[in-house]
Amino acid sequence: VQLVESGGGLVQPGGSLRLSCAASGFTFSRYAMSWYRQAPGKERELVATVTSAGDSTNYADSVKGRFTISRDNAKNTVYLLMNSLKPEDTAVYYCNCLIHWGQGTQVTVSS
């Protein structure tokens, strides 16, 4: 199993980023996928989850209305569109499926 995140970077407050996670080594379309994040000195927290078919999503209260998780089962990829970014969104963002994790991608929100 391999999960490879991309799309992180430095963005100003109020800006947007789209993260991608390319999955391989398992039947992607059978599993729910999640994004987590971990800020310096804090525990890793669940950001968003999408069901295997992509027909249902859940979000942490802190990102509701600003972030959108989606997936493309034909491309074995899950996305996280982040709008109206705030400095407190700064963290390493991780893709997750069951016990499997990607290496993470850094998102920094700063002026």
C-alpha cells in the first residue's frame, strides 16, 4: 500500500490550496479515505472523511464550510480543497486509509 500526498505549500490567509493523495497497492474504491493534520506541538487530528463511493463526507467543526474532500475512483486519488485558509490551518496534512498513512505534505498559512 502506498499513499502519496502532494499540493502543500505556503499560502496567505484567505487563500486556497488543493491537496491530492495518490493511492496504490489496494482496491481504492472499496475503502473510505481520510485527511488528518498535525500542527507543531499538537496531536494529529481528523480533518475530513469520504466514503468509498464518495457519496458522503464528514468534517471537523474547525474546517466545515471551508474544506471539501472528494475522490476520483478512476484515478485512485482523494483530494482536499481548502478555501479561506487561516494561520491555524498550518500543519502537516496526511492521507489515511485504515492503518496506512502517507508521508504528509506541509501547509503553511502566513502573510
